[in-house]
Amino acid sequence: MDEGRTARGPIVSGEIAVRSSAKINWTLEVLGRRDDGYHEVRTILQTIALSDTVTAAPANSLELDLSGSFDALRNEDSPRNLAYRAAQLLRDECRVDAGALIRLEKRIPVAAGLGGGSSNAAATLRALRSLWRLSLTSDELAAIAAKLGSDVPFFLTGGTALGSGRGDEISPLPDAPPQPLVVAWPDLPARDKTAQAYAALKSEHYSDGTTTEQLAERLSGGGSVVNDDVHNVFEPALPSINAAAGQLFADAHALGRPHLAGSGPAFFFLLAPAEPAEPIIRGLARVGLDAIETHTIAAAEAMEELSGHG
């Protein structure tokens, strides 16, 4: 291990809190299966204001304190939690002797396609890099993030970005213009959801990435995203992935034009300027769906540090 990746100096006193944003995908295309068993993807990711908070404080050992209203959190052992695994991996990779208390305040729905777990892992890496005073470069931190999951490296940059490879090769794009959204999610079991979603794809669902490349080029020139730009490979496959989620997604079309978030089952509506969110939220509530009004956020806001450390 090279000396640039070890702790330097005493552990910081105090604590550090960082935003852990959710994401949506403006596009998500699958080009085919790779030799390593993963799928080759082209995607444009976007952070949104819906977020958790990750706080890291000095401790003698690694500890995780979870809070939130989601049932999936209640019986989760710390070693299974991606934020805890991120802390373990960073400590091992950088030969850190210290521990940390990681407090994770959950507001992002669990296993919904909004990237909450991956975002928590990235936020934990960022917080602990500061708390433990690690002299890691951005590339070194991203390499560690990629070992935790395909989406984790994106959450080290946030904003608007192009993802390629298995989704872990991130190329930041100019921040897309702010966009108000309604995000909705069904309360459905989601064990091994992502693996099941990819297993449901057939060759006819694959594409060549052109849709993503064209939108990336337009965003690079200062363009904005409209409904016709949004594309998600999992939408036609959703009924075979989860019939109940597929039916709810179909029913939501009565309220506008929903778009699947990641591999689902959460989905979102783009709101026009000054369009009220409440009619859509009320309509979704009538079919038993939780929903909130939110908006996209730029990279600087997504990477926000919520408290200083001393």
C-alpha cells in the first residue's frame, strides 16, 4: 500500500455530516452482457434534492446507527449495510487504526431504484476521508467506490454525469437546468431486485447507446431535458420483473407521463414550470403510492458538507 493512502496525523475531533442524495436516470440503456457477467450500460445520472444524511464521528470501533421509517431498515444487520461496508473497506484499504460512529438518517426509500444505498456508501467514504484525514486522490477514492457497486462512483461527483462500462465509469457533464419533479414509490418487496431486473432483460431490450450519447451531447451544449429525452430499458420489462409494480406504473399514466427510476419500482414525473405537484401526488395517494415533490440538484449542492469539523 502506498503511503499516500494511509492516515496522517491524529484523528479529527468532532464530527462531519454530508448530504447523501438520491438519483434518477435521464437515460438507462443496456448494450448487452459483458464477459465478466455484468451488463454494458450507457446512462445519464442526475442527483435530486431527496436525500439522506450521513454523519461520521470519532469512535473506538466501527459502529452504525440507523434511523428512518422504512421497514427494510429494521432488521438489517450492520455488516449488510452498504455504508458500513464502505467504512470497513476504506479502513482496510488505507490501514486506518481508528473507528467511527456512522449515523445514517434515511429519507430515501430503500431498494427503490433511487440509489440510496450507493449514495450512502459514497457519502460515508467522503465523510471518513475527512474525519480520518486521508490523503486520497479523487481517482483513488473512486477506485474504492467501484468495489462497492456500480453506482457508487457517481455519488462522489453528483450533478449530471454520463455512466458507461457497468455504470461505474463516470464522466461529469454540465449541470442540467433545474427541473421540478414528483417522485413516487410503491411499498413492495425488493429482495435481489437489481439482479432480477437484469435477468428479465431480453436481447430485444438492448440498444446501442445512441439515445444516451445524443442527450449527453445536447446537455454538454447547455440543453435541458424534456419528456421525450427520458429513456429506461427496464420500463418494458417491468411487468415481468414485478407484476404489481408494473401495474402501478401503468396506472400512473392516467396522471401524466411517468418515468422509471433506475431498475424501479420508483418512478418520477417531470413538472412544467409553475405546474402544481399536488394533483399528481393526490392521484398517486388514491392508488396507495407514497410521493413527494422534489427537484434536481447541481453537483455542488449534492456534494455539500452539512457541518464543519474541528
